[in-house]
Amino acid sequence: MLEPAKRFKVPLYAGVGAGVTTAEKGVFGSPAAVTVRVPVGASVLFDRAPVEMFAQAVPTIRVLPGTAFGLDLGVGGWYYF
């Protein structure tokens, strides 16, 4: 019996990073902030096209000045040359 052709893969990912906000009125309402970011998401990788699409949620924790919580959401894509 033949196996159906796989047309795409959906890898999941998670990570930890840092962020610095320097806007006059940043996301957390202060002029400068240091945050810890924890992106969690999924990508769609197509076997026959040089295209990748992704969606992610990024909980953020402000650590300086003070402590606060936030959430960034994102969707996007990549075209590979």
C-alpha cells in the first residue's frame, strides 16, 4: 500500500529571550522597560514551495522598572530565495 504524499510539516517551537522598550509611552506605560519574552508557536513548512508561515503567542514579563505582564501575538511568513 502506498503512503499518501506529505505536502507540509508543522513543527512547534518555544524559546526564551529578552526585550528592551524605549518608546516614550511603551507597551507597559513607562519610557523604558526590560522584558523577558517566551515565544511559543507553530510553523507550516511546505515540501514543494520555498514558503513558511507561522503563528505565535509571546507572553512578556517586564522586570525593570517594576513587574508587569503582557502578551504579543503574531502571524507572518517567509519566502526563501
